[in-house]
Amino acid sequence: MTPGSRKVAVVGVALSDCGRVDDATPYALHAQAARRALADAGLGREVVDGFASAGLGTLAPVEVAEYLGLRPTWVDSTSVGGATWEVMAAHAADAIAAGHAKAVLLVYGSTARADIRAGRRTGNLSFGARGPLQFEVPYGHTLIAKYAMAARRHMLEHGTTIEQLAEVAVQARANAALNPEAMFRDPITVDDVLSGPMIADPFTKLHCCIRSDGGAAVLLVAEELVRDCRTAPVWVLGAGEHVSHSAMSEWPDFTTGPAAVSGRLAFERAGVRPEEIDFAEIYDAFTYMTLVTLEDLGFCGKGEGGAFVEKGRLLVRGGELPVNTDGGGLSAQHPGMRGLFLLVEAVRQLRGEGGERQVRGPGGRGELPRLGVASATGGWFCSSGTLVLGRD
């Protein structure tokens, strides 16, 4: 097979124990997710010659690979926040297609919640005060405040309402109710969201992601290895990545995120249009992220996100475009950089493994989905990675 002509498939996905995990280290969660993903694919670790990891260790991903007993000949430690894993998956697909690797394992694990509970760390309000960030920290620009300010701009320019943003949280929770692995499953209402404690205006608590523990792993392989796997392949059809800014003063438009570029590239390279997509997994550290990313990916026009989400379109049951079918970071789990969890859920949906939350055709009676998109955002709309995935 000529290098560069290989197709690339995801053949193994898994989560570690998630939610409240007080008795495990981040390394243990990496290992648990990795073992489960390999078992899901029906392959042994000896087949893995590529490894990607970020967020743990002084020499990431060297330390994690050592812990897992891997000696890869291709590695990636790209770190661009929550979008890291979609960007890494794109890099891995390129490497496999070029013949530089045959099986690449992406792994993440974090005990963000347990560490705070045990006093091993505190909640981060900012990413530091060095470099460009030093000019913003004195003005109270916490991570949440950056997102809140962007949301306010969208509300000012496009008439988006706080009730419409709350609908994102309500529908995410409704999807989580169908997911036995979700951390929070009790229904919530728009009034519940609006009446919660204020975190950063206009965001109350339920506009913000939960904090959990957990890990995830995804195995990508060259097409010639697919026949050795126990699972049906999910093909990487197209990918795009983009970085926008780090300083808020360098962000030209608070109402447009970097997914506007990464999404366009991914759709073009996959040869599909947004209207052909059956479901979307979108990074949702805050409700505004979901709304503006839907616009950026072309599922609705700029400024139309509020009207789009308020009609229940994001629901697994009855929604026109099910979004965050596992409940997302707002309800299912969010242990830090959540991008890898989007890929796990997208693959499960395309393989028909969603259980009660499985996406189907109109009225829930149709065939399994054919095309899905996973789009993640890092920092404060600083980076984006988008993948289009499809089944045979």
C-alpha cells in the first residue's frame, strides 16, 4: 500500500471510571482507559506504535507512555486546551495515512475534582499572569469571565437571551438523563438555571460545566488493521484545526469562534455539508460555547443560535440535530480537557452503542447515524479542532 493512500479508522474507544473517583491517580485513569480501548478494539498493546498525550507529567507524553509500558516511534504532545484531542487525532490520522505509524493511541486522565476535594490543589481562576495575559489579569479576567464577556457581546449584537442560553443546559441535562455514565441526570428547567448562584454575569452555576474525575482513550489504526479488530470501523473523513488568540484584545470578534475555520476545513476535506450531519458533539464548558459553535459550524446562521437551540433541536429524543448526546461537560463529566470524550461518544453513536441515548432517524425509528462531527474548543475560544467521522 502506497504511503499516503491509507484510510484511517477509529477502532477502539473507552472511558475510565468517571465522575467521583477518590481512590485513583491520573496515571491510573490513563491506564484504565487505555486498557479498555484496546480491549474494545480486540488488539494488544504490542500493535501500538504511536502515542499522544498531554496535560500530565513533566515530559508529556514520555512519562505516560512509560507508565503504560509503551515505546512508541511516533508521539504527539500538542497542547491547545480542550481542543487538544481533536487536533491530536488529526495529526495521528495524517501520520497513519503517511505511513509513519499504524496504530496511534490517544489517552487522557484527570482527577481534577478529587484533587480539589483532598486539598491537593485549588480551583484555577486564571491561567497565570505571564506573557500577554499579564495585561488582562489586573482587570479580573478569569477564565469564566472571558467566556461571560463573549456571551454578553453575542446578546448585545444578536439579541440572544439568557433564556436561550439556559436552554442549552436544560437539553444537555435531558440527554444526560439517558446516559447511565453521566454524573448529573436529574431534570432541570430554564428557571432552575436562571435562579442559580451567579458565577460570572450572565452565567449562573448551571451555565457552567461540572467538575469531575475521569479519563478516556481512542485508538486510530490504518485500514489494513481493521480486519483484525472486533469492532466496526469509524472512519476519519475530514479534520480541521485553527488557533485564534490568547489575549482577548487580539480576538477580532467575540461572536465568532475558531470553529468557524476548523469546521469549514473539516467539512471541505470530508466532502460533506453541515446539513448532512446526523449529530454533533461540541465542547461545552459553558452554554455559550455550544450556541456559538453551532453557528460557526454552519448549522445555523450567525446570530441565529439562540432561536436554533430554544426549539429543542439538541435533544436525542425528538431533536433535529442531537448535540452532546451523552450530556456533555454541562452534565455528564468534565475532568479538564474534555475533547477526547467527544470522540468517544461520537464513535459510540456511529457504532450504535448509545443505548437509551442512541441517535436514530425521525421519531427514533430510523437507521443509525452515518455522519457525526466532534468539535472542541480550547482556552477562551483560543483554539479549535473539528473532525468529521462516518461509518461504512
